[in-house]
Amino acid sequence: MTRIDADWLRDETLQRLLACLSVEGDEARVVGGAVRNHLMGRAITDIDIATTSEPAETVRRVEAAGFKPVPTGLEHGTVTAVMNGRPFEVTTLRQDVETDGRHAKVRFGKDWRADAERRDFTINALYARADGEVVDLVGGVADIETKTLRFIGEAARRIEEDYLRILRFFRFFAWYGEGRPDADGLRAATRLKDGLDQLSAERVWAELRKLFAAPDPGRALLWMRQTGVLTRVLPESEKWGIDAMPSLGETERALGWDPDALRRLEAIVPPDPERMAALAKRLRLSNVDRDRLTAWALTDEPKEDESDGAFRVRLLFGNRGAIVDRLRLKLAVLRGKAGSDAAALQALARLSTRLQEAERFAPPEFPVSGHDLSQQGFLPGPDMGRRLDALKRRWAESGFTLKREALLAMTDSDRS
């Protein structure tokens, strides 16, 4: 028998919640991610509860125990119980009685096996009782031990209940799987990938973003490519390829970069401003993500022979974040190719220096103002703006060392 002996399960608030729901013949258990992550030695964030009590009774019991009940999804049996700012999602055992590939109508019940068998993957259908006993009704513990991601029951049937499970299959494989993905899952994903077109853009991007944030999404992306799923949801990647992912992952680990979902997306799509704008619109990216993606596409690729002065001008007038993205991706590509080639290693060293400069770039205040130029006879307007930009370029090329007097003297010289 598998048991959990951990501080998070012994937590007084959690035990209080489980106890108030486990009365009058009912029972509550921790379910899903917390159990899975504990058994896999992963960090635990959210703690979800499954209970045999009906939603209305759940609300009454948790409120009586001092929790604040929030009806976050009563039609699906879900109540969020909050105490001292800590939320616990509590859901009544249920069965899907009708599905359309996106939504399900459910029937509440008290059958733990039926509840487990309606879930997506075996590793997500594990329960833990208040005393730590793990209840495994679908073989999830064995799959955790072998790091196998497997649908519960027939893969095609699980997918037809909700086509998002195709993307979840690859996302969970990226986070928890090893070796080759389950063959039945791959076949079902390949055959049913057209169903992804039924999903909202928000659901698709939410899954893709979580996949890209995995420690190593490269293996999952490879299988998504081979099944045609990647082209279905990211057609921009079709002729661009995912070859950059392995070296990007290795570079991130070697240099201590945090996993970055947007940078990894940039690694597999073309830097085409129009196509990136269309991608952002189709997937309904946030304004922040959209702006970052389009700025990256509009920014020139780093040139290894670019002068120091020209690079500083780009930093001053360009988008620093986009320049950093470009440099990191280029650096990863070069690290993958350099080997022992002396020229490649020199280029790598130059780009590394450029990246360090870009990451810490914060120019001092420009010493010349429009008022200074008006004192020299320039009228406010486009010509003055061009003059100021020209002086800023010279100032940047000097390493931001030219003083106000020298810059104004250049203006006088230009007019003579």
C-alpha cells in the first residue's frame, strides 16, 4: 500500500476541511496534482479535494467549519473553500452523462471508481485519504514509477469527451513523461486532431503556454510535429521547424536562464511581423505577449561583426527586450553549432558580451534638449527632432561619453 507522510497533508487547515466533509457517511480525499506531484517529488501548489457530499451540502459544511464557500462551478459540483486566504477547490464525485468535445453535462454520485475513470490520465486520478493512504483505482502509481503518461481507458474516447486532452497529453508528457509517449494516445491524437478546431483560442494558448514552460518541451514538440498536432495549432511552425529547441534548452540550463514560454515559441516560428501579428490575434494573446512577439519579429537578427557603436545605437533606439530575445536565441543556435570551431567560438564570445550589455543597459540622461537647439536657432518641429536623433546616435556611438558642449558644437559644425 502506498502512503503519504508529509507536512502538507498533516496541515491543520487541510485536515479540518477533510474532516468537515467526511461525516454522515460521506468522505473527502485529496485528488489529482497534489498526490501526483508528491509521489514524483515535485513541488505542490494547489490542493484539490474530491467529496461524496452534494454541492449544496458541501457549501453548508465548509461554512459551518469556518471556511468561506465560493460557488466557482456549482453546475459541475465545484465549490472553493477559503480560509485565511488559502483556497481549496472541492468537487463532488461525478460522471459525464453528455459531452460534445468541449463541454460536459455531469451527474453527481458517490462512486469513487466512476469518478476516477472519467478523468484524463492515470497519474491524475489518484486520491489520498486524510490519514495518507493513497487510493489508486486506475494504475496511476505504477505509471508514476515508470513515468508513463497514459489515458484512462480508451484514449480516443477520452479525447472525444474533450479535444483539449490532445494538447494536455503532450503537455503532461513534457512535464512528467519519459521515453516514448503512449502508443494508443499518439494514435488517437493523430486521428482526432481535427477536433482541436472546435476549441476556443484561449484554451489552446493556455495549454501551449504551459507546455512551453516545461523544463524540456522539445520531446513533446517532436511528437506533436510527427502526429500533425503542432501544425494544426501552430501552422506558422510548419516550415520553420523545431530544430532550435534542443540547443535552446541546453543553453538555458547551462547559463541559468529561467524557462520562458514566449522565447521558446519564438524559437519555432518565423520572425515575420505580419504572421506574428496574425498568430497573436488568432490565439488571442495578451497585449503584453502580443507586443513582445511582434517587437521580436520587427527586430533585426544580431550581426556578429556589428560595431560597438552601432550596437549601442540599436539599444538606444530599439526595443531592448526584443534585442535580448534575439541575442539569447542566436546564442543558443551558435552554442549548438560551435563545437571546437575557433571562429564560431569567437562569435559566441562576442554575442555573450553583447547579451550582457543589453541585459544591463540603462543609458544616462541625454545631455541635450530641444531648448538647447532652440537657443541655436532651430524651430520646434520635424527638423529639430531629426537633429536630436542625429546627436543621440553620435552620443551612443561614443559610448555615451560625449558632453553637452561637444554635442552642441557638432550641431554648429553641421550648420556651417
